[in-house]
Amino acid sequence: MEKISNSKIFNKAQLGYALHKIVLDAEGMPTDYLYLDVNDSFRHLTGTRNKEIIGKSITMLFPEIGNSNFNWIKEYGEVAINQVEKTFLEYSEPHDKWFKIYAYSPEKYYFVTVFADVTAEKRKYDELQYASQTIKEQYSDLKTINEEIGINRELLESTLFEKNQLVEMLEEAKNSLEMTIKEKDKFFSIIAHDLKSPFNGFIGLTQVLAEELEQLSLFEIKEYTKMLKDSANNLYKLLENLLEWARIQRGMTKFRPELTEVDYIVESIIGFQKANAANKNIEIEKAVPSDLQLVFDVNMINTVLRNLISNALKFTKHGGKIIVSAHEFGDYVQFSVKDSGIGIPKKILDNIFSIGEKTARPGTDGETSTGLGLILCKEYINQHNGEIWVESEEETGSTFYFKIPRNIHTINEIELEDYTR
């Protein structure tokens, strides 16, 4: 292959020129290439001299070429072996330059590269491309903004409306929270008073017994001990209800619904109240279908029915009547406890399920009341996604109602929920 590096025209050209020979392995695959001849521009563009490069291979001169993103040996091998022409715009890591390269094969296994340093042009091109892309994006953004101005105006108005609604909701929530705090503060004040009075009485009675026991007659001692027993029972009931209410508020009372025969539950509770009913000669009538079944938490509904029936007995005069019933109404089962008692004054009726009001009052025979029973009832019915309410007229009687959804869960869901709570 004749060298032309001694040509004056060739050496004065602004383009770099190099003649190479491809190096093949035993299987005929290109593994390297040699520098056979270069011109002055090549030396200027690459910063090499003839004696440094002629007769040497690319891997010897630039070992790092194997780490390049562009496979120079493979591409030039294809030119030399297949005698094809190729044009590249590639970055040379050893020289830190961009070259525009034209490669061709004058003879098989030989190839010529003619190239120019286009680093400055490439960087300008990249800058222009970046600027062009930026302009396109900005134009697109402006176009989108322009298109959305109308929408944004509507969105802004909608957002302002929603913001105002949110402010109102937050204000309502704040007022509700403040009201709840005030109600609970008032509630605890009432409880403290209700605890203080019987405790004072209890302490006073024990003091009398401790200091004057020897002077008291047997009849007086029996009377004092009976008063102590009644006071202790009342304190126990109050504390028991208060602790249960506190457990509910802290989420410590687990909700465990199960499929239950309503008639059996009602019958059991009435059975427990028979002695109290007999003391006042009050008749308790049951109106519950024998085949009625419902999914509910047995302990909670037991507590609700026990409270309602106990209250009915408490506020019904001797010889009165109480009717306990349960019936299906669409998707709900509705319970009721109706009495022929003294009714509820309107002042108490309006706040009977509120924790911030004092609703406790003595029964027809002076029976005591904690004032917490109906609050617990409401909490338990809420646990069932149900509803509780009362209808009453003074001197006529009261009817307490509560209803529970017909199908809270299927049995499988209940079992699964019990394990996941």
C-alpha cells in the first residue's frame, strides 16, 4: 500500500488523514489496528508525532479505548474487511474531542480515515439544541398556561369556594371540639359532685358508727348499716359505669358481634329483673318473635336492655306495666321498652343522652340513679351503627327505642374481624 504522507497537498490539508491496517485474530475477527501513515494535520489534531504512532497499534497507544462507548475496532474492522464506507460523528475519550470521520477501504484489510475536529461546532450545536428544546418546552408551557387560564380561573373560583367550605368545616369542627370539651368538663364536674355526696354520707355514717356505736340501739344500728349498704351500692354502680364509659372513650371495649336469638336475650334480662318488678308489683310483658335472630355484641346489647328495663322499673309506680318488644323494620330490627311510669320532664328529655347535663333523679320509691346508664347505652348503640331515642310524656310514661342494622356482617366476616381486631 503506497503512502502519500510525503504529498505536499496531503500534508497541507486541514483534514486529518491516517492509513491503517486491521489486525485479525485466528477466527478472522478484528482485535486491533495499526497506524501505517498519517499527515501533519493528524499530528496537529491528535497531538502525536510520527515516531510515536507509525507502526504501533491503537490498543498500545490508547489502552483505554476498550472502555469507550463507541467500538472503534469493530466499526473500522467492518470497513476494512467488507470494503465499505462509513461516516461517524464520535467523541474520542483519549483526545477529549469530537471528530467527524469518513472511513473507506482502498484495499482489503486496509482502511483510511479522514477526519476533522468538530468539538467547537458540536458544543455549539448541543447548546443550540438545548436552547431550542428549552424554547419548545417554554412555548409548550406558555401554550398550556394560556389554554389553562380559562380553566384556572374556574379552578381558582372552585378552589376558593372549597377553601371557604373547608374553613367553615374547620370552624364547625373547632366549635364542636370546644363544645365537647365543655360538655366533658361539665360531665366530670357532675360526676365529682355525685361521687362527693354519697362519699360524704358514707363517711358520716361510718363516723357515727365508730364514735357512737355503744349508745345506738340495735334498730338504729340496722338502719345505719342499711344506709351504708345502699350508699356503697350506689357508689359501686356509679364507679362501674364511669369506668366502663372511660374504657369506651379510650377504645378499650372490643366490639364482638355474633348471631344471637333475640328472644333468648330479652327473656334472660327480664328474668333477672323479676324480683325488682315483684317488689313494686309491676308486670313485664315481652313481645318478641321467637324465631328472630340478629347479629350484635351480646354484652353490649345486654347492658342496653338491662339499663332501659331497670330505668323503666325505677320510674314506674306500683302496679304499673312494662312492655319489651323487638320487631323487624326493613333493614333494621327495632327494640323498644315502654313503661306506664311518671314520664320525663322536658328539661331532662332534651338532654337525656348528653354527657354534659345532669339527668339523674330518684325513682318512684326513691331509687338512686348514676346518670351514666343512658350515656353508655348510646355509646353501645353507636358501636352497632344504630340509633337510640325516646318518646315521653309526664305522668303518662316513656318509651325508649333503639334500632340495629339487620345485617351488620356475615358470620365469616365476624370471625375474620375477631381475629384481626
